[in-house]
Amino acid sequence: MSAARQNPANDSGSLLRRAPKVDLHVHLIGCVRSGTVGELAKKHNIELPMPANELYEHINSDPLPEEHDHGPWFGLLRVYDDICACLRDQEDFARVSYEVIEDGLRINNTRYHELAFSPSVHFGHGVRYRTMADGLVEGIRAAGTDYGVRASAIVAVDREDTGDVARAMLEEVVAYPREEIVGVGLDYEETAGPPEQFADAFVLAKRRGLHRTAHAAEHDPWARNVTTCLDALGCERIDHGYHVLSDRRVVARCRDEGIPFNVIPTTSRRATRKWRLGAIREMLASGLFVTINSDDPALFGFSLNQEYLLAHAGDGLDLNVDELLDISVRAIEASFLDHVDRAKYVREFTEWRQAHAGR
């Protein structure tokens, strides 16, 4: 047995916590520290519904048992918009992006993030796209200098907007290219806007060299949105995607084409966690390419490390350490990094694994 195997510090939980990771499905706003929200609200004279450190504890998407009903409770997207309202200038965006990368490294050993942000939501608070982009790039570069880790950003189309609004937003994005802004996504409530209405925006993104991803088959209980995102939007990967299982032909297509699914074992809706775990288990059994991510860790109260540990637990996905380390390494293949940087991270993760996990 190797020294790594004999060392008590290398038990499975410790190994998973220390293992290098990438986070490909994580929303910038869902990672902002509550203390930062409080300070930015004060800076810009924004009135929050309650103190920021309490607000996060009152996010709820399910009825709670009566004995725990110490409201008021706020829907996830309501709190998301409250946080967005507090980011008004370039310094704010630089600060939160830096802190997200700093926290990811400290808590999870996350070596690379792809941070999604929704410009049209910030437009509603009077923020210009260039302000967001410059701030994000500033924070990403500063964190890279200080910590030696990488991050990129993905502009997310709000599916509650019209196709014309989405196209206009993408026109701003491509008119102001930044090296760190590598792709476009599609988010917010899936049933609010079918993906096909955003095809023009995604076609423009592809033409200008941006990668494409989309939330699909998360809320809509059919596989059809996965197919539409692949064919009409030109998506290279899918965020969530649990309901792809409703159509075995789509499952077979995604397996054969190696389409990555960026999943999150937990969710803001506690009542659906058991169902979601079952879906991910079946996706893996069906041979689908699955990566594990954090989504909105500050708002859900569940870090990327905790997602990995839940996937390892017997009441979770019951994956062994080797299987989870395989997922961590393979997630690099699903990233929007170029081939050179992908190869660099594969070497880094593989060397760590050989040194610490006996392989």
C-alpha cells in the first residue's frame, strides 16, 4: 500500500476536500458574500429587505414545517435581484469576482471557474455592459496574480427577456470583446422562455467565437429543450439537464456525441434533492458525460466540496473517490479553456492525484 493510502489524513473525505477542482456552472451573484452585499448596499444607499447576513438565511423555495417557519421568506430570484442592485460600478464587479475566486480556492481548492453573469438584470439597475466587463476582468486578473488560478466569464441570456433584447445584449458583448469573457449561456426560469426564441443571439455568439451553453431540462420535464439547445442554439454543453432522461433517444445522442452535462446534486428546492440525486445517478449509469458544480453556493449554503462529498455519500450518489477524481479531471475537457490550458490542468490534476491518492 502506498504512503498516500496509509496516511490517515488521506481518508476519502479529506482527499476529496483537498483535490483540485473546476467549477463550470456557477453564478457570480450566487457566490457573493453576505458581508460584501451589506457593505455594497451601504455604499450605494440600497435598502435591503433585512440585514444582508440574515437575508441569505431567509431564502426559501419550499414551504417549511410550521415549527421552523420563522419568516419572512424570500424566493431565490428575489434575493438574486437584491444582490444585483448592490453592484453599481467597476470596483464592485472587480471586488465580487476576486472574492469568488478567492473563496473557491480557499474552501474547495477550485483551480478554475467559469462565472456566469446576467447583463440584462444589471441593465435594469442602470449599469453599463462595459462597467460589468471591465470589473469582472479586473477581479479575475487580480485573483490570478495573487493566487495563480484561472477564471473566465460567461454572459447569460435571461430567458424572461425577448429574443430581440437578447440579440441586442449580445451585440454589445461582441462589440466589446474581452479575453476572459469566453461564452454565452441561457438561464433563469426555464419555463419562462423556450430556447428557440434566442437562436439569433446564439448564432451571433457562435459567429463571433463565443462558446455556448444553456440551462435545459431542469424545470421543463421533457428532453425537448436539450435537443433545441444543441440544434438551434449550437450549444456545446448543457447545464442541469436532468429531464433528458425522459427520452432515451436524446440520451443516446448525447452519450454518443459526448455532450457534457454540468449538474449540481443539491438545489434551492430541498424537496427535490432526492429526485435530483436519482436523476444524476441514472445519467451516470446511462453513460452521459457529467460534471459536478456548485451553482449558487453562497445562496444555497452548499459549497463545491460539499457537492462532492454528497456525491460520495451512500445516501447521495455513492461514488467512490476514484470515480469522483475521474469526474474532476474530465470536467476540464468540458471547460471552455483552449487546448493548451486544458492540457496544463489535466497534468496538474493528474500529478496531484498520483501524489495524494495513490494513482
